[in-house]
Amino acid sequence: MASFLLDASYALAEPITAVQFTTGGSEATSNETRGFDFSLSGPITITALGWYDSIQDGLNASHEIGVWDSTGALLLMGTVDSGTTDPLSGLFRYTSSLSGSLTLAAGSHVIGGLTDLSDRNLREIPTADVTFASGLTFGGSVTNDVIGTFSEPTTQTPNLDVGYFGPNFQFTAAVAEPSTWAMMLLGFAGLGFAARRRWGAAVRAAA
């Protein structure tokens, strides 16, 4: 019974896409780590990291993607493979093979991915045409200005109203760890057992 409840709690959590849009901006090629900074109003659990697929026909190169916290610590990373192996959702291909901490705390973060000259990347789209997930606030586009190197992008682009959305991510609201749920269930069971004993004692005393 406890196992069923734990499985159900995770099954009910449908992934949310951080950034969505239907209109296109300009596309270009580059080979730097680019992305955007954002803030969260509450904790989330990352389920997949994604990369923009220009015409949804597969990627020519693989793309490393990472998420950093406000101190510059790399929290999480993954690689979207070339080709069509990683599934397409909307305009992005996503990988769920991730390493690091999947849970992001409330506060400021940066997502960045290493671009490649063989893939055209979306780099200029008015943020008014973009839908950001509830609880996520866009801060601006960033780059690392280092050719061919995967590292935290920290250089803010001049126009804060234009976003660079090569990388993306999917997430769920952060949930309690299985061990936490198990402890809660054991606690509820213990309370129920104690209440049952008190009820039985009262019945016997009244007899």
C-alpha cells in the first residue's frame, strides 16, 4: 500500500516546460555556451534538459547543457545527442539522462548550453512572444564569450527584451523524497494504531 501511494505521487506530477513559443526570431550559428538567467519563486525538480531543433529534423551535433546557481556552482548537466535519438517536444529535443542535483531551490539560476556551427540556433526572439512557466521569471540572455568551451555563461547580452533560447528544461514542482513519504505514512499508521487502542480500551472500560 505504501509503495502504491509513493508511485502514485510521482505519476501525478506531469512535467512542465520552462519556456514555450510559437513565433520565430532570427537564427544564427555560433560555438559558445549561451543561455539565460532566471529566478524561481519556489523549489522545482528538473526532469529533462533540452536543446532547440531548428526544423525538428534532428541535430547535427550533440549539445552539453548545464544549470548553475547564483554562486557559479554547476548543479546539473546533461547532453542532448545529435540526430533524432532524444525525443522531440515542441521545438526542443530533451534528454532525461542527467547528472547532479535535480532539485533547484528558489532563487536565481543560469541555464546554458554549448552551441555548434553545424546547428542553427534561435538567438533573437522578443520575450513578449515567449510564455514562461508559472513561478519562473526571465532575467536576460547570457553567453560565456569563449569559443568551443562549455562553461557558465555570465556575460549579459545588451538587449534584455530579446532572449536566447537554445537550451530549455522541463520540471515538476519539487516533491518530498520517497524516504520522507515513507516516514509520513509510518507516522499516520502509528497515529491510527494508537487511536484504535484508545478506542478499544474505552469500549472495554464501558462494558
